[in-house]
Amino acid sequence: MTTVESASSAIAAPPKPPLNLRSLALQALALAIVVAIGAWLVHNATANLAARNIASGFGFLGDTAGFAISEGVLPYEPSDSYARAFAAGVANTLRAALPAVALATLLGLVLGIAQISRNALVRLLSRGVVDIVRNVPLLVQVLLWYFALTELLPGTDMPLHVDEVIFLSKEGLQLAVPELTASQAVVPLALTVVLPWLAWLAKPWRRLTLPATLLAVVAVWLLWPDSWQHPQPSAFGISGGATLSPEWLALVIALTQYSGVYCAEIVRAGLQAVPRGQWEATHALSLTRGQALRQVIIPQSLRVIVPPYTSLVMNTIKNSSLAVAIGYPDIVSAATTALNQNGQAIECIAIIAAVYLALNLLTALVMGIVNARVQLKER
């Protein structure tokens, strides 16, 4: 009994350290100083604005915006309020940032694996792409792609096209889209969500079910609609279908390649962080290179990859603000236009900061959950 009691006392949790009142007092004092400085700045700004008869506060959000937004996923008219204009800007920011993050992830995965390839030519080419792209400023890349799309592509009278499905010209990329009502779109949307989830649950057959499921989802979207809306070229441009503007294309392509090469370095570092013994174990089990990466190496490398990848996603979202340089109507463009109209610079800049802060905090929350899932579980 004495042995059992001594063993249990040996593994008992250590006692909590005593409360450090001095440390708490210093922290409270520092917080009070920060709050006091912030309150003084707000009071000083309010007094100066009032002395110059400049309106302050966020009451202007209910006023009519009076300016147009050239494109977007959220319906908006110049007669709508400033709040609606800002919401349309946020939607456009996500419309560019989210595809860029997804495409940069795929590009980074491919280039990262290529950098540890056994083929010397593949390693050299991937290394060259990474070194060149990451050493050119992102703003320069955005402008280069924008000028390339608007100057080098043919006009709307002779666009590059694939049958009547895809048209590429100086106006951007026009795609044929299915004509579906809200009720008709329920079935393909439901299958798009449910089928991949069911395929992921089928763990022993996941390698076979996931590709088949993706093909099935594509087939549903192609075969389910009764009719399609095709782009129609004319003397005045191309009408019909879905349009991706040159501004959107330039921004997404530049963000994809810039973030993709940094993602490649993160992937390469994560793969090389896996102990050499794990690689040798896969060879001993006669696994192919692809099987070793999918089943052993990449799952172990995720605990190294996810933290810097989180910073990469956050930076990509923030870098989308460079859209203002080429006229893409994101939140920065909407807030800048509103600022020029009503003169309420502090409020408009605060809205921009709050939007990017909220997006990055949400990203950090989601990626924190992912990071916790991929960490090694200690027993």
C-alpha cells in the first residue's frame, strides 16, 4: 500500500504557483495607460473634426452611396447605401482572395514536392520558378498581368475561343453557365456537398471513391441543366454567360503565383523535416514514391507546414488590397471612393482595418483548429 501511495504522489500534478500581485498590478497599469491614450486620441480627433465642421461617426453608412461598382457577386446599385457598398466590396475581396488561396495551395504543393524530386531537371526548374517569382514585388506582378491581359489579348471582335463555351479577349474571360432556377439548383448543390463527404467517410476505399466522386459531381453539373447560357460575340462586345474581368484575372493570377511559390517553400521545408528514417521505412515496405508521400510523409509533415501556412493565408487575404492599383472594386476601393465623397477618412480607414482584422482572426481560428488536428497525439 505504501508503494502505491508513493507512486501516486509521484505522478500528482505540481502545485500551482502563488498569485503574483505585483505582476498583476503592472499589467493592470499598462492596460489603463493604453486605454487612456486611446480615449485621449478619440477625444482629440472628435474635437478637431467638430472645430472644422467635419462630420464624424458612422451615421453616414445609411446615406445613399451614389457611386457605381463595376462588378461583383452582391447585387448593388448607386442608389444603395454606403453600408451596401462596403458589403459589396467585402464580397469582392473574398471573391478574389479565396480562389487565390485555393490555387496557391495547389501550386505550392506541386512545386514543393517537385523541389525534392529525384529528377534533377524537375528540381532545377521548380527551384528557378520559386526564386524568380518570390523576388519580384507583388505589385509589379499584378501590374504585369493586368497589362498583359489588356494589351496582348485580342479584341472582342476576334476573341480566342473554345467552341461557344469559353471566350478570352481584352474584356476578360467569358464562360457558358447553366440556366438554373433556385429550386433546380438544389439537387446539384446538395450532391456537391454530400457526395464528397460520403466518399471521405469511406476510408478504406478513399483513394478510389474521391476521384470517382469528383467526376460524378462534374457530370451532375454538366448534365443536370436543361439549357445553357452561352457568350455571344458582337460588334459591341461579348454578352451573355459569366464574365471574369481582366482586373479579377490579373489579381487572382498574381496572388496565386506569388503566394504559391512561398507555399512551395513551406511544403518543401515540411517534407524535409520528416526524419530520414520514415523515408527509409517506406522503402523497406516497398511503397512507391507517391504512396510514401500520401500515406506517410505528407501526414507527418503537416504539423510543420500548417503554422507558417496559416500566416501565408492571412498575408494573401491582406495582399488582395493591391487590387486598388488596377481598379478592381474591393473593400479598399469602395472605402476610398466613400472617403473622397464624404471626407470621413477616419471612419472609412477604420472600416478597412476592421474588415481585414475580422477576416484574419477568422482565418486564425479555423487554421488553429486544423493545426490542433494535425499535431501528434501523445499518450
